[in-house]
Amino acid sequence: MTFDFLNPMMLLGLLGLSLPILVHLLSRKKYDIVQWGAMQFLELGRRTRRRIRLEGWLLLAIRMLLVALITFALARPWISGGFLSQFISTQSRDVVFVIDGSYSMGWEGETTTPHSAAIQWVHRFLEELNPGDTISVIDARHQPRLVTESPTHNFAMVREKLNELPPPAGESNLANSVSKAIQILGKTSNLEREIIVLTDDQAFGWTPQDTLLWDQVNDLMQQSAVPIDLWATNVAGEKNEGLQSNLRVDQLTLSREVCVKNLPVRISTTIRYDGPEPTLICPVYFEIDGQRIKEKTQSIKIENHGEAAVEFQHRFDQEGTHVISVVLDPDNLPGDDRSDAALQVTSALPVLLVDGTPSFDPTRSEVFFANLALTAPTNRTPWIQTTVIEKDQLTADLLKNQAVVILANVDALTDVQAGALIDFVNQQGGGVMLALGDQVDPEQYQRQLFKAEGLIPVELKSKEAAQGLEFGNVIQIDSDSLQTPWLKRFRGEYANGLTAARFNHWWDLTLLDIEALPAEEQGDATDSSPSTAPQSIARLSNQKPLLVMMNHARGRVLLMTSSLDADWNNLPSKPDYVPFLHEAVFELSSGRVFRNLQLDEPIVVPVPGGTTIEQFTFLDPNGKPAVGTIDQAVNGATFQCTNTALPGVYQLNPKSDQNQELRSDRFVVNFDRSESNLTPLSEVEQKSLTDSYHFTFFKTLDELKQLMFSDVSETEFWRFLLLIFLLLMVGEMFLTRRLVQGGHVSLPEEKQ
């Protein structure tokens, strides 16, 4: 038998037991007695005095008992088992429904999808509940989403919310959702508390191998003052695993996320097949903004439990944001039959070149080769529009209209310029490329830019030079280090390729771990500066870093330890020099706005200053209005949306075409495709959830009713305490009236 309290903090009211004692002591205070002759005839007898004294002590005990009873009643004591449960049981209960919202719940192999079956199941169960019961609903996805903000008695409202649930999409984490349900029940008032998980019995969503996650669930269960029952059922029915057939398209990989008109873009992905056929030939379609490009359709042959890589290439002739899609023919699991990605197309990217060694002879300028590579004089429609300045001309106003800034062998910046450059990356989402050289002042760079709250946390050590060139000690780029997607195209080791360039000088440096730095040195790095640690994406053949990339909250920084001109290397003489700089610029500019996100990552995009949210319509992947805000700043405004729990395409559209500065935009929220693995929960895994985490698996609603409603051993008896309290109140009033009407004085004790 278990005994406990629902509101144990109310037991502090037992301190009130001292109040009746204090009143009793004050009532016994001695007063001066004036002897009056006639009083001798009114003196009380010994027996009467004893009776009055006993009644006083009884009144004190009753008053103390009244305080104790009301305190215990407010603390809501309950017991599990015992003889009281045979006479009274608590029928009111708090129920939390956890509905799996992953895309595997959209399986169409039966007459109804598991997700629809789960909704109908809850509708039927609501009919079995009493008016005093409370209901909560959790839509279990990547993060649990509350369908009802708080437990409610309004069953009609719950039914409306159920019918408005978005279709299944993305992945689910049932352990996190159960933890959320336990937290909800920790604030409810009924003694019977239930969590019912409705899923398709897929093993992936349960993550039974993640014992740490489920141990957290166990900890929450043990902290609960009242036992919570965990129930789970498979609403998908029994499926023949061997006959399930599914084709899946993985997340798309773009060669660049920002490009210009008529610049080719490569789109690659992987197709996977699981099914009864040993091999399968299937068409793969390519779509732009929902329009299928028939001439790009591919036919691939894929083996069972195998995968095949596909790649498309396309040139865009229209500016704006485009949604690229790779689509398969519909099957029983439509949630993974397509994959989307957003691409921003512009006329020309504005790039600012800051020359560290200006000269009257243009060919001796530090940015001479870079400027020619990015904007050839003979090209009337360049993809990149460059502006060359000296370091003294660098201002915050000049940075406002730039996408990328390249500092070429600049010796040092002023503190104001360094601050403007950091704001350009963190607030405007711009890209910065730092190309070092012989003019660089390492102390100034370290103090201003190479720190946690700066552009990139590295430590410059010293300038190094290649030794022993006469003995064939040639320093080149290590081809195996080029693993980043935009650098992979340069891995070929042909005579005039990027990896054939020779390097005579470079700066040696060390990448700093932000988390390992003292708190005073981290600054605001964890808030608005770097969102990831710096990574070496290209190394020299002596394993010294050549290129170091850093992703910030909005912008990107690329550090090159050698020069952009021909002073420290012969890179400008290689044909790959031109495409390398172009790819670097496009990669840096893609950090300006992240349009391809993961679940629960915020959407952030700059809009013209003074713009209000009323000027836009913002739609979620289901075409329904979504919540977004616009924050005004000195340099403009920013549209933000933090609720990206649903995967798919989000649309931001101006309500009127009158304001030419407002443009439509698209964002794609991706998700984990592992949900395509329909392997069910094994008997061993189910037994583990039952034995270790106290889950009870059932098959039908009748079975649950028999198990749930027959187990009512928990009993609250605060009502009995209140009844006793009321009876004692009557006794206390009677006894007090008797003493008052009897009238007496406290007499001194008789001398022995």
C-alpha cells in the first residue's frame, strides 16, 4: 500500500497548530481579584472546576485537530490499495494522447492511413471519458508540439483540434514527446493519470537503442508525485513486411545555393529502393517551381535495398528564389517521394575588393589578378560585379550594398573598420574572405579579428617558407583535403589544375576551440557570433592549413593563409584560379540568407527598412498562414520565423506589387529520411520498453478499457477529512457556547 500527498507543500500549514495553544495560554492570564462579600456564595465547587478545566482542554484539542484536518485535506492525501479502495475510487483522470506525426504514419497501403486511424481512435476514446476528466494532445514530431495548450475539459474543442492536425511529415521522437506528456501531468489535479501513445509501431520513432533518452523519461516518472500509466498501441494494423515496397529520394545537394543567371548549377541526390523485387527500373523527374522539365527526366535501375546516385544540371534565366525538386512516382509512402531545395538567382553579386598594396602600376596591385578573374573586361554581363578600394575607404555605409568583401594582404584595420566588418557578417549576413600576405600585422589581426567574438578564432604563429626547393621539396595543395562540396571539383591532379599550384610562403596558424576559451574571452560568441567552430577545408602537402572556413549565425568567413596574387604562389597562373575564386565568392554569399534549413531552425531574411508584417503573407508547407515577425534595426529590417516544425516549402509573398522593393521568397525545411525504414518494433525491443520503462502495449480499445478502468486502486480521501472537519466544527461551536453560557473565572490553585 502506498501513501502520499498531491500537494505536499500544504503540510506547512501544520505550523498553525501553535495558534490554538497560543490562544489557550493567553486566556489563562491571571487578573487581580477584588474580594466582594456576596461572591462567597457564588464560588464554584471542586467538581465543577474539574469539569470546566476538562472542557477547556477538550476545546484546545478540537481546535488543533481542526487545523490539522484542513491542512491534510488541502495537501490531498491518497493511498494505493488498502481497504478504502474497496469502497471508493477516483474516476476522474487526466489523459495525454501522443499522436505520432512522422511521415511513416502516412502509409497508404491500407484503407486509411495510420495517422487518420490514430485521430479516429482518439475520437472514439473521448466517448468513454467522464466530464471531470481532462484531455491533452501532443503532435509527436521532431520536437513535441502541443495541440491543446493546457489540459482541458472541453472535449468539443479537442475534436476540432484533432481534425485540424497537419498531415504526417518529417520524423518523430516519441521519447521526447512522452517526457513532455509527463511534464504536463505534473501540473494536473486528478489522481488517475494516463499517457496513450498512438503510433505505427515503427522502431525508428521509438529509438529503443537510445537508453539515455529513455532513462530521462524514467527519471521524470520517478519525480512524479502520482503514478503515471504508460500505454501504447499500433494503429497501423498488421502489415506484411516482406510485401512493403518503397522508393525514397534523399535530401538534395546543390553545387551552390546562390547563383547568377545562366550560371550552371548541379543538383545531386540518392535514390533508395526497398521492396519485394530484386531490381527495379524507375523514372526520376526534375521540377523547377512545380513545373516538370520533361527533357531532364532520368530512368535508373536500382537493386533491392540498394541505392543509385542521380545528378541534374540546370541554368536559370529568371532572378528570384526558385524551388528545385527531384520527384518519384507515387507509392504507398508519399512522404519521401520528393525532395526540395531553394536556390537564389541574382543578376550579379556585388563584391568589394580591399587592396592591401595599391600601386600606380595596376599589375603590381594585390587584387589585380583577383579582379580580372572575377570580372573580365570583355564580359559585358559579368556574374560578379567588383569594386576595388583601398583600406582607408572601407566604411560601414559602403558595406551595406555588398555581398562579399575580400581583404587582400591588408596590413591592419582601425577598430571602427574591424567592428563594421564584424557587423557586416553577423548582422547583414555578408561573407568575408581574408587573404594574408607579407603586409599583415599579426598582433592587430589577433586583437581585432582573430578572436571568439571577431571573425574567426585562430592564432597566427609565424610566416613560413618552403625549404629545399632545389631538392624537389615542392609545397602544393593536398588533393585529399578538398572534401567540401564546392572544392571537390578541383581535386583532379592535372598539370594546370588547382592542386598543381606551388606555394612558396604561407602563414602557420592554430584553430582555437571556442568552448575551451575562458568565459571572459568568449564574449558574445555563443549568442550572435560563430554558430560553428572554424574548420580547415584545404591543406597544403605539408599538412599546414591553407583555407579555413567559419559559419557564423548569418554570415561566413574564409581565411586563406597565402596570398591572392603571385607573390607567395603561382596560383593566378592556373586555369582553376578563375573558377576557384568564383566558387569561393558564391559559397561566401550563400551565408547571407539560409534558405535550406533543418527542422526547428529559424528563418531569417533581410527586408527593406520600415517594412511591416502586414505587407506580407507567410504560408507554411500546407498553405496555411504561419506566424512571423519583422524586427527593425539601424541597417534595415529582418523577417524572422522561429516555428519551423513542419518540413516542406515556406512562402513569403508581398500582398501588393506596388512596392517594388518587396519580393517573394521561398525557404525549404528538410528532414531526416530514416523514417523510410519501416522495420517494426521487435518483440525484444517491446519487452525492453515494458520491463524497463513500464509501458503497457495493447491492441484494441476494448482491451485498453478493461485494463485502464478496472485499475482504480488509487484513492483520495480528502473529502472524508472535510466531512470530519465540518462535524468537529459543530462540536467546537457547541462546546464554546456551553463554556460561555456557563460563565466562570480562572481561580488560583488551592494551596496544598
